[in-house]
Amino acid sequence: MRAGWTKSYYDMMEDYYWEPQLLRKITKKRGGTIEDFRKTIQRLGTLEITLNHQLEIFFRLAPSSFIRDFFKATLAGEFTDDYDLLGHELAARFKTHDAIQPDLYFLGTNSSVAIELKVRAKSSTGQVAKYALLDVLVNRTEPENRFSALLFMGPKAFPDLWRERFRSPEDLIEATRASDLQTYARPHGVTPEELIKTLSRMSIAFASYQNFAVCLSRARAEIDRSSPYAQTYDALLAGMLYELAARKLVKVPPPQPVAARPALVDPSSA
């Protein structure tokens, strides 16, 4: 049985276990105030890792039809699979160890798609080399003729992801091929030539969060309102749109949230 969406919850708790500073500043002071809590929640709403968590839950709950439509809208290739979204179990399943932990990794029978999410941080050719390495390691146990794609997502445009201001995925691939691939290949028993071969067949593309919002809005417009599941699907899509707008990652006005967040109450005032 494949891992369900609740497995993501425990993966997220693991992230906070290893990086407790995400939740609050590490100080000698014990305890906290409701104002500390408010600031922490506000800060979490700006972090890349919390967006990763929210998108992982979203894609675990989204129907396969939406995932395929999103891939078709942003990537070149045929996407007909029902995909497994692999989280922390990816390393154990394919012995990738510390090669790379993708933000999102979809594995299908005929294709695989890795998604790298960016908010403020920059990416690098080294990160692209690691994704090529991941593809090599996965193909050691999976069909080698599987089509592989790497999708970068960010708030602005493709060049903004790179200090080098690469203008296109082709420029990025050329620079990655010319980089020191041995650094990434050797520790995992892979040759630079294998990485170059993978890079030559890997489809790399970019989608802005605005592009993603368009796909979400289109899916909302196409919901069969007579279905008993329409309300649940609409809540999933509207919630994601609301979060993107709240983070100021999209220009569209946020839809009304499904349910308002409860007001914060200071326990000491109860």
C-alpha cells in the first residue's frame, strides 16, 4: 500500500525536529507569550519549507487528472501516469542517501517529475547536477527508458533563480555539463558521463506561482458542481490559491478561505 497524505505530516515533524529554529529562536528563556506565538506563525507563513509542506499535502490529495494537466501545461512531454509522490521514503527506496531530497518527486510508470520550489533563495548548477544524479540512482532499479523532467517553480521569471541569470533551460544545461560533475558523481559510484547523458535527455522547465494559480483557477471553473465530492475538491483548490495570495506570490485576489483561522487567545487571559 502506498503512503497516504498523513505520512507527509510525520515527514514535516521530522523537518522541525532537525531544525527547531524554524519554530522559534533558540534562547535560554523558557516558555513564551501569545505575541511570540503570533510572530512565529507569521514567520512560518513566509518560509520556503512551509510552502513545500503545504504543496506536498496538496498534491497528495489532488486527483491524478489535475497533476497530469499541470505537468502538461508546464512541461514538454506526455504525462499519462498515475503518480506516486515520494517524500522522505525516496532515500530508503532508491538508496539515494544524501544525494538530494527533492521538494516534490512524482514517480510514474513512464515518467518522473521532480519539482524544485524557490521563494527567495537562488538555485545553482550544482543543484541541477544533483537532480541528474538522482535520476541515475532511480534508474538503477526502475526502467531506464522512463522520461524524466525537472520543473523549477518561483515567484518571478526563470533568470531570477540564478546568480548567473541563465536565460533559458538550455543555457542552464550547458553550464551544468561544463561544471565539475565528478564532485557529485564519485561519492555515489556514478561517472560524469552518466550525468551528462541524463542531462541531455532530461526536460527542464520553469513555472511561476502565477502559472500555478492559473491552473488552480481553471480546475475550479471545471468542477462538476453536481458531484458529491465537488465541495471537497473546491476547498482544496481554493485553499491553495488563498495561501499563494496570502504569501504575495500571485497577483490574483485571494478567494475566500474555506474556514477562517481561529482567533488566537492568550491562555493567561482565560
